[in-house]
Amino acid sequence: MKHTLLIALLITCNSLSFSNSIHAVKDTCFTDDVFIDTDGKPINAHGAGVLYYKGIYYLFGEVKKGNTWLVPKQNWEDFRVPAGGVSCYSSTDLKHWKNRGVVLKSTTNKPGYDLDTSMVIERPKVIYNEHSKKFIMWMHIDKNDYSYSQGGVAISDKPFGPYKYLGSVKPNDQMLRDMTLFKDDDGKAYLIYSSENNNTMHVCLLSNDYLTTTEIYTRILVNKGRESPAIFKNQGKYFLITSGCSGWSPNAASYAVADNIMGPWEERENPCKGENAEVSFFSQGGFVLPVANKPGSFIFMGDRWNKTDLEKSTYLWLPVHITNDKIEIY
Ligand code: GLA
């Protein structure tokens, strides 16, 4: 039903004019059927993030390719595909996406190495460092049982790679699982990640070169059990959308608002509104994309996981409606 509604929404969206920024955002919203690249192939970029650099959007995501299997002896539905590395697509209009290839490749036959196909490489995000003129990627690196819980970092001279892998860390000796990256207006950058066995999120300041974590971090959403953080800033306020922890199955999102990224964060209800809002329209958010040159216009980017065939997972992008310090997604 929601699917039908989304198609209807899409058709409606496409008939809207660009007369204001929210219409421009709506014009880019889409669901499963329409997220193909300029070669007509399905876009393979899951748990994705977007970098905007010199007039071009670069989409980075997990390559999910191959058979899905269930890791034995886990107390949750630990469905996995071989880690396929990180893909990149570029676009100038958010609608036509050119495949730029796998910009951080996984390796075979190196058991235990962070980028081995037997590992987990999830939720890659890229930001640009103005001082070093390098593009910095962070991602969640794990073992199949999620016991490793580290943040991996890679670097490139160009947005579309190739990226050189530098290694992984447990920031301040703390677990890092679902994560995102945020570069603030003052050039400082932060890693935001599910920590403490997914019970509590951490916001950790990165070093000036964005390559290492610092000892400056704060614990937020304490004992709330949240994951898949997606952060954005509008008119000086920070908004953080998260999901609950139910593996690949969708659940209700919630959000938090702050005047300072290090907190305090005021926790709010589910921003999704309408039918199937309680399962985030069968998606899990992972990034909020600021539309370039359209202040106040943001796109919620969600994954629609197909847990028993992860390669077939699709996407849901919807506009974020902002009224002062409140947001709604529909
Ligand atoms: C959650 C996370 C995903 C992935 C799965 C694995 O959905 O958000 O990134 O790690 O769990 O079960």
C-alpha cells in the first residue's frame, strides 16, 4: 500500500514545479523502482552517504553482491553478504547518477584483514578536508558476529577515489558500530556512532586532519538502544534521526535536537508521519542530504533492507519538512 502511495507521490512530485526549495526536494524523492544509474542498472550503494563537492554530488555506499546467508549461533537475524567494498556514483541533479565504480575494494583470501570479503564493511561516509585537500572516508568495520566494532578510515586525493585504506580503531577503547560523519560549518568534524553494545551513542571530535578520533567525546541517547544515525544542521540547530535496534527489520525512527553537537540533545518522537510511519515506511534512515544552494531543503535517505537477499535491498528518499525545531518526514 505504502509502495503504491509512494509511486503516486513520485508522480505528483514530478509534476511539481521548482518554484520553491521543498518542491525541488520533492522532485528528487523516489522509491525502489526508480533508483537506477545512467547505464540503467540498479544502484548498489547501501547504507549510503553523500558528499557535495564543486557542483557534484558523490554518493558512497556498501556494495552488496552475492548470496545472503545466516551466520549461525547468533541471537539475532544475522544475515550477511560478502563485503563488497564501497561504491561511488556521481550526479549534478540528484536524479541522474553515473557509476564511478568501487572506490574502496574488498579483498579475498585475507581472513582477519579489515577489508576481507568475510568481514562487514558498512555505512561509509566521506568528507573533504580543506587543509590537507584530501577526501576522508570513515566506515564501520566488523566481524560477522559484530564483536570487532571498529571505525575504519581511508583517504583519497579525489572524491571518486581510489581510496587508500589506513586501518581501523575503537575510539577511546569504545565500540563503534552504525556510524555517520558530520563536518560542521567551522571545519570541525565528528564521528557519531552506536557504542556500548548499541545501547548508547557517542559523538567524537576528529583530529584536524579527520584521520583519527580524539579523546573529546560525549555520550548521548544513553541506554536508548539507537542505531543508524543521520545528522544534519539547519539554522544553527542539529537534528539527529536514529532507528531502533531490530537488525534488518524496520522499526520506528526517532529524532533529537541540539544547539551544540556535543549536547545536550533533546529527544523527540518519531518524525515519520502517515501510514506505516511506525516502521519508517519499511525503511531505515542512514543519512540526511542537504540539497545544495537550497537552504532548509533536506532529503532523508533510507534503506529498504531485503534481509534474506540483501543484494536486492532498495531505497527510500523523502523530503524532511522543518518547522522551527521540529521535523516531519512523509
Ligand atoms: C542494523 C544496522 C545495519 C546492519 C544490520 C545487521 O540494521 O543498521 O547497518 O548492521 O543491523 O543486522
